[in-house]
Amino acid sequence: MMVTSQKKIDIHYHYGDISCCIIPRTTVKAIIEDMNRFNYEYCILSSARSIEGDNVKGNKEVAEALKADPRLKGLVYLDPFHVEQSLKDLVKYGGDPAFVGVGEVRPDYHRLPLDSPRYEPLIEKALDLDLPILTHTDESTGKVARKYPSLKLVTAHANIHIVRLYKDALNICFCTTASSSAWVQDIHLEEMVEEAGAGRILYGSDGPLHNPAWEIGKFESANLSEADKRLIYYENAIKTFPRIKQ
């Protein structure tokens, strides 16, 4: 059964086996089943293997997975401790129209702020390739946004507190992926929309770590207009990741 009639673009879905996965639906077949069930037009994948240390193989696995269905798109994973290899991957996969951005960048996992000199050549290459960056938020996110005003940044796991920190940085958008708990009150969706505008909020599920129904339930439980939900579920992703439609 299809869940909600609004068509969707999931900007935050992991591909491949991952040790912290609660529900091990990690195959391409399982992703396509989720896409059909939840009325996805596109699903943007990043590498689970890269999270756990094998960046080169992880990006290669994502590239292979994207061939299974034209609705699948990819993010290039970057490792700031292997800058030269990450630059090679950016050039290699950044030229593939199936890859639509960079991510998910994790300054907190690497214990290296986003404005570190190690990230600088990677950010500048992403900017040169016109690739937006999906990132975990740290104290340097705003610094990078201000330094590179034409760079599109999307903060993963955003909530009202992150919106209030960065709402004045207009090149930052906010993805509510797996934010706080399952309760819509914990991320204050209505307040996020009121403060940042529905045009800066994006939908992502953090699948397969979480079932997309969990994230969709937050939006369906919130007091949002159908027009706002269309922006959040779909139109903002097209604007932020324009390669999706190429």
C-alpha cells in the first residue's frame, strides 16, 4: 500500500550493510520496495560502508547500485583524512550525472570541524563541481556557509535549535532526518517552518537505519499545509539538488 499521496524525494538514505542498522533491509531490492511503498520519485543514497571506514569501496558500491533504477541517485562520500583519494572520487563520480551531491559529511564522527584545512580542498572542489553538501552539523557549519556563500549546505538531523542557529545563513537548508525522537514535538516542525520557511526544510528518512514511515509520520502529524508538505517532500530537493532532473 502506498503511504501518503504526496510524491517524495528522500535525500538521506544509506546503501549497504551497516552495523548499527536496526532493520537490515540494505539491498537495492529493499530500497526499491520502500520507494514504491512511500511514493518516492527519487531516493538519494550515500555509502554505509564509507561510514565504517572504506571510502573507496563504498563510493564504488553506490555507483553500482545506482544502475539498478533511474530513480536512485547518489552522494559522493568524502574522508578528510584521505584528501587526495577523496578528490579523485569527487572528480570521478562528480562527472557522473547519477551523483547529485556530496555526503554525508561527518565532522563530528571524524572529530574534525568542517572549517578544518583538511576539508577546504574538498569543499572547494565540490563547489567547483556545483555539488551541494549534506553534513552533520557542528560549530563550524555557519563559518563554512559564510566563507562560501554560493555553496549549498544541508544540515542532517536538524531540529528547531539548529534552525535558530543557522536560519540567517541563507545557503543552509535543514533536513529533519531522524532528529530527536519519534515525537513530532521534539523537533518542533511547525516552528521550524515558521522560522526558516517551508522552502528550506527537506525530507529524508535515514533509511534503512529507520523505516521511512517514522519520518513521514512526523510530517503527517504536524500542522502543515499540503503546499508546505509538497515543498518539503519534493520541490525543495529539486531546487537544492538540481542534478536530480538532469
